Amino acid sequence: MKPKTILKLTIDVFMTLALLFLMGYQFWGEAAHEWIGAGMFLLFIAHHILNGHWHKSLFKGKYNTMRIVTLCIDVLILLAMLAQMYSGIVMSRHVFDFLPSAGGMSLARRLHILGAYWGYILMSLHLGLHWNMILGMVRKAVRLKSDSKIRRTVVFFAGLIIAGYGVWVFIDRDFPTYLFLKSEFVFLDYSEPKTLFYIDYLALMGLCIFIAHYGTKLIRKFKKKPEVQ
């Protein structure tokens, strides 16, 4: 792989790890949460710089269904990150504590909840939209020259099981409550085992990847069907 491709992949991996870390606020404390959050935003900027061609092509070419879906998700991710940046600075007690207080703590808390939970879902969907590319890189890294039908079937059913568990996690961990701001406070279980928490959140990420990846396949398959005269 080219050095730029390796750098892009490395940044994406660190962003995914940072995202998981940030969702587990109760395990790592306020200071670590703020520093990793600031690092996440820097990685997000680096990600956009390295994918500058995406910005240049925004007003070029035709917009088909997949391009519109991808653009909508990317714009929503940007809004979620901006909400996180603003609310994180307002509520900061460590990294940005030197800045004068701007007030608006109640609004900042709401934005932080919305940015965190929508950001997690949207970034996971974003991963799913690019899953073919990620799988291609993995195959190159482990030197798999071909893809077999058996392997695809096994991967599909493994993904289906993970997605099924992810649905349960989505409901059990009250994601709808936070996504639609039915509560201004997040319930955190400080006694919960870290392993169980991250298994759940990885399963939820897997659900979003599964939906985006196979949803993309269905859209492309549907578009290829000839129109009935």
C-alpha cells in the first residue's frame, strides 16, 4: 500500500478507537475524556485534509442515490462533530479551562448528548459505506488473492448475528432516549465490567456497518435491474 493510504487507514483506526474510548466516559474519567476528545477532533481534521479530493468533487458529476446517502451522512457527521467541539469547550474543566466562561451549560449538555450518540451511529454507518474498501485493504494485508462464496456466506451470517445482538444493545442501552433527547442526563453504570460495555458497543457498531454495507449492495443491485417496459 502507498504511504498516504497507510496514513489514512491509521488515522481512521485511531478515530474508531477514540470513538469507543469516548463512549466509555465512566471508565476513564473527565480529564482523559477531554484530552482524547480534543485528539479526536484533530484526527477528524487530518482525515478531511487527507481526503481533500472529496471536497473538490462536491460540485462535480451527477448525484445518484448512493452519492446522496453518503453526502447526507457525511454532512450530519460534520454537524455532530461541530456540536461536540462547541459543547466540549463550553463544559471543559481541563483542556480548555483557560478560556473565559461563555455560559450556556444547559445547551452545551444537550448538544454533547446529541453529538455523542448521533456521532457514534453516523460514524459507524460511515464505516459501513466504506466497508468494501476496508475489506480490500485487509485482504491485501493478509495476502488473500481471491474471495470465495463460502467465505462470503460465513461473513454474512457472522455479521447477521452481530447485527442481531446490536439491535438488542440499541434498545437495552436506551439509545432512542438519547438520540431524541428524551433525557438531558445519561445513565452511567460505573460498576459495569469494561469488557461487557465494549462488546455491546462493538456489536452496535457492527449493526450500523451491517446495515450500511448490505444496504449499499441492495441499492446497487436494484439500480442494475432493467426497467420493465
